[in-house]
Amino acid sequence: MSSRIALALCVLLLAVAPFTLSPFRLGLLAKYLCFAIVAVGIALAWGQGGMLVLGQGVFFGLGGYAMGMYLKLSEAGSAGLPDFMVWSGVEELPALWKPFANPVFALAAVVLVPGLVAFLLGLLVFRQRVRGAYFAILSQALAAAFVILLVGRQGITGGTNGLTNFSRFFQLDLTDPNGQRAVYAIAAVVLGLVYLVARLVIRGRFGRLLVAVRDGEDRVRFLGYDPAVVKTVTFTMSAVMAGLAGALFVPIVGIISPALLGIVPSLELLVGVAVGGRFVLAGAIGGAILVNYAKTAFSEDFAEGWLYLQGGLFVLVLVFAPKGLAGLVTGARERLAARVRKERVA
Amino acid sequence: MRSRLLKALTLSLTLPVVLVAGCVSEPGTGASPGVGGDGIKVGVLHSLSGTMAISEVTVKDAELLAIEELNASGGVLGKKLVPVTEDGASDWPTFAEKAQKLISQDKVATVFGGWTSASRKAMLPVFERNKALLWYPVQYEGLESSPYIFYTGATTNQQIVPALDYLAAQGKKKLFLVGSDYVFPRTANKIIKAYAAAKGIEVLGEEYTPLGHTEYGTLVNKLVDAKPDAVFNTLNGDSNVAFFKQLRSAGITAAGTPVVSVSVAEEEVKGIGPDNVAGHLVAWNYYQTTRTPANDTFVKAFKAKYGVDKVTSDPMEAGYNAVKLWAAAVTKAGSTDVEAVKKAAGGIAIDAPEGTTTIDGGNQHVSKTARIGVVEPDGQIKEVWSSGAPITPDPYLKGYDWASGLAP
């Protein structure tokens, strides 16, 4: 019963935020929500599935660039080139860009491109029974390679600068506070949906199978299931979530660049989940929001030494709560239950 | 049982929201942004962490020195300047976010900040949308003129073109281009190739490496095989250390094949090691050794504030100038209002450490004297050529026939 109250309270808070926060702060909150969407995917893949995904930046980026390309083209007009192509010496719109002028194609690409990449990669990797540290290293290397590719192809991708300077998101004017509120609302709704989907998955048969794969992959195989399929499907879901988050990030923050997608940002996504607690969805969401909020707050108040505070927070949580903040709560709950049982026995 | 867990998590969700809500209410100011009861707030936005910190912190220091000097002499419009420092963290979206924060939360009168072109491109829409002012203090690739940015570093016709003229005058006919892989080197090389094509100079090779790259064996081999007369170097940051070391061990000498660098200043020479780079050329508008009375004062004041072992460099000087130029424009306008300052800024001149610099009201760049220097074994840079007088800024290279195909 009170879990519903808690959920209602969360929804209420997210609902009143647009009316109490300044547009700037609301934009920051919307950005945290994007990271929370990625966090749900990470909690699914890492917390439930035991796949340490160190390269979610790749999928975040694929979604982000798909959206950014559409927005760039919609502003450049029918014949125009995006601004960075002009100063990179590109004279004709590259073939890769052309379909992104179509909003339906772009929106589909936001979901399908990260999903497809993760699916193919997953099939390849999990069929070969690559797991544990090897999978983690592979996903991280992918993030590094992706960044080098983006930076190297400046004429097509905007290079280090990435894609910037967006003023419209479909019918919404991003310079107008109401437009910004609407984008925030979309992010909040998407987070809600992603959370519900992940919850359904975890509570269902598939979720139990996933946990079983995490805890004893070989046993699951002997029982007649194919762990590679289970893992690939989960990895794909987490990639799609990251792609959605990337696509929302673009209108909210107004930029998508390789600096957001490399090894370090991919690790930062993971840090939020680790701090909040990777075994509980709500923990992962809360952790992502908390860690990113702390980053803003620390860097605003202590511009010179905020990284130490951020690092300190991470170390403290991992030392005292290896399962994250949510783990603290679960632990306390279990201890309490044990004591109640003991008293009953006595 | 699950409920308690959720409750606690709700708290962790609520906390940031409540805290954020707590810092929203700030009184707005009227027509003159940044002006509070006792002072004028100005933003200082550079990378204090991450790969760019080593360079950007020195610019921040120079800007804070200029602010301190202005305050010591009575402030601006009779009010003290209050710097609000933010960390861009070598991350372009963070630059945009912090710029927005300085404008809408702190309501600063102006912002001094940025180094990389990527950070400028990320901040540009923020300043244009909010109709706020940014002073950008680093030499860059040109082809830009935002109405809400003042550029106090060199544009291409004040640094790269004079460097090419110098090489041509030295009889260098074959060039090899080396750069970091981002917008500035790529655009710079586009300009260099257009110049070379028009002046009968041959470009033997054009190589890019990612920022932070340190393995130059292959590239140096290619360079040795190509046998250029000179190398044009647009590498940024610590890549220069590896590049110059490997160049030296491959037997390339400054006497035989000089390297002209446009992103290596006193601070970077310290990092590369003067031994590795001595004798090679650099192109800037200012050196610590530049002989003007204003520079004597600047260097002395900087060392007094930050330590005798500190060096001053071109971007630091441009950051220092930015603060002084803005203050002069505000004084002339009698207000910190952005449009009034922009209007007043045209034609304003100050006696800067590099000599007189004047704001061009049209493109909001400043006139600068071009200087070619040679790195000395002690890490200082000796001027070997100068344009004599300040060069009028021409970001789109409209005054050069060979560059007609470059500007959009």
C-alpha cells in the first residue's frame, strides 16, 4: 500500500517541478532524468543480468546523433547544409544524412540503431560465451573506438564539436520556457514508461531466468535454456533505453558530442547506478539523479575542487554500502525481519 | 516490506528536487545585468579540471589578476567587480550548462571564458539566445563572428597567414602539416592549403592524431621520408611533448627543418622541455619577452601574485586584455547593458602588454600585432619578426584573393 504512496509522491514531485523550478534548473533536472533512463537499462543488464556494461555511451550516442541529425536538417532547410559541414568543406549532404530529414525515419533510428547494434554485438559475443571482465573490456573498447570514429569523420559527424545549436524540437520552441517544460515532461514520461517496462520484465518469467543466468549460467544451459538469447535480449533492451535517453538529451541540453560518449562518461553512467544500488530499479534511478545532481551542486559551489567531493561520495558509498544506497535499505529491512522472527521464536 | 524501501528511495529522489527548488528564488536585476548593491558580477568560465585545465587555469589566473587590478583602482562605474568562477571541466556540454548558469542564476554582466573551439561552439547558442556577452581569449580558426562574442585572441589573418608569409619569405617551398584532430587544425590546414595553392608552395602531407595522442613514430617516419622544408604544427596539448621528442630522436633539427607551431606558448614549452623544442618557431601575438612598458607591469604583477617561476603566455595576455577591454567599454557606455556595451566597444583601444589593441566594432575581434618567435634553450621565446603595427582582424579572410573559396 505505502509503496503506491511513495510512487505517487515521486510522480507528484516530478509533476510540480516545472512550476517551481526556474527554466535553467528544470533543464538540469530533465538532464538528470535522461541519465536515469540510461540507469534503468544498466540496472537491468548489470544488476539483474550480471553484464558489466562499460560502454553505454555508444548507444546513448547513437540515439543522440540520430536525433541531432534530424534536428540539424530540419533547421538547415531543404537545400541547406548543417553549419559544421560548411566550415568542414563538405559541399553536398552525405548519403548517410539524407534519410534523417524524415522525422519518422529519425525517430525509428533512435530506437532501432542502438537496438540493432547491441543485438548483433550481443549475438556475436554471448554465443562465444564471452562474459565477465572480457565482456566489460570489450564494451569499453567499443566506446573508445566509437569516439575516435566520430572525431575522425568531422565532415559527417561534426568532429569534436559534435552537433550543437538547436532551437526547435519538432513543434516545440526550445528557447521558450514552455517548450523547455514540454521537453522535460516528455523525458519524465519516457522515464516512467521505461521504468514500468523494466519492472514488468524483472517480475515476469524472463526476469527470473535472467537472474538465474547471472547466478549460474551453466546450470541454466543444462536446464535447456539458451543463456546467449536471454543476455542478448536484455543487452538490447538496455541499449534501446540508452538510445532513447540520448535522443532526449539532445533537445534538453542542446548538444551531442563525442565528449559525452567515451570511456569516462560511460563510467559515470555506471557510477550513478552503483551508488543508488544496481539490484533495485528505483535505486538505480535515484542514484543516477543524485550523483548527477551532486556533480552540479559540487561544481557550482566548489569550482576548484569539486572532483574530490564527487570521488569522495562514490568511495564512501561503496565502502559503507557495497550494494548502493538501496542496498542499505534492503539490508536494514532484512535485519529487522530477522529480529522480528527471533522475537517470535523467543 | 517493499514499501519502506520505496519510501527511502523516494527520499533520495526528493532530496535533490527540494534542494534544487531551494536555490531558485533569486532577485532579478533590471536593465544593467550583473549590477548588485555593492558590486558587478562577472563570470569566469574555464576548465579547472580535465585535459585542458593545465592551459586554461593560467588564463583564469590572468583574468582574475586583471579583475583585481581594476578593483584596486576603484572598480568599474565606481563598483567593485565580483568574479564568479565556474569549471567547464574540459567538457563542451558543461561549458554550455555553466554559461547558462552564470547568465540566468548569477546574472553576471559578462563572461570571460573558453579555450577550445568546441567549447566556444557549445557556448555560442547560449550567449546568442540569452543576448549575453562572452569574451573569448584564444587564437582560433576564424570564419565566425557572433554578435554576442568578443574575440580577443588572434584570428587567422593575425597568426597563421603571417606565419605562412614568414615561411614563404624564408624560401620554404615544401610544407608538411601535422595537427590534432578537431576543428581548429582542420580549418587552419584548409586555409594553409588554399594559401599554398595560390603561392606555389607544395603540401607534402597532412596528418591528424586524436587529442592526447602520444605515439608519433609512424608520423615522424612519414615526415622524414617526405623531406619537407618546414613543418606546420597545429597539435594541441600534451601531444606536442611526444611529437617534439620523437622528431628530435629521428634527427630532424630546427636548422634543417623548422617546425612552426601555433599552439605552443611559454607554458607548453615548459612541458615539452626547452631542449626538445629549442630553435623551432612559434607564431603568436605576444611573448613574455615582448618589450612594452605595459608588459613589464603585467609580468611583474603576475609573478608577484602567482609566483616567480610562473610564465606568461599569449592566451593569458588575451584573457587579461579581455577584462580590461570590457571594463573600458562599460565605462564608455556608462552601463553594463549588453547592447550599450557592444555599441560602445567599437574603436576602444587599450595599451596592452602586446602593444595597442583596438576593438573592431564590425566583427568584434581586436587588432593585434603578429609576431614570429624562436624558442630559446631557457624556455623563453625570442621575437625574430613582427608585423610592426597591429593587423586589422579579418575573420573571413575577405581581404585575401586566394581565400575567396573558404568563407561560406
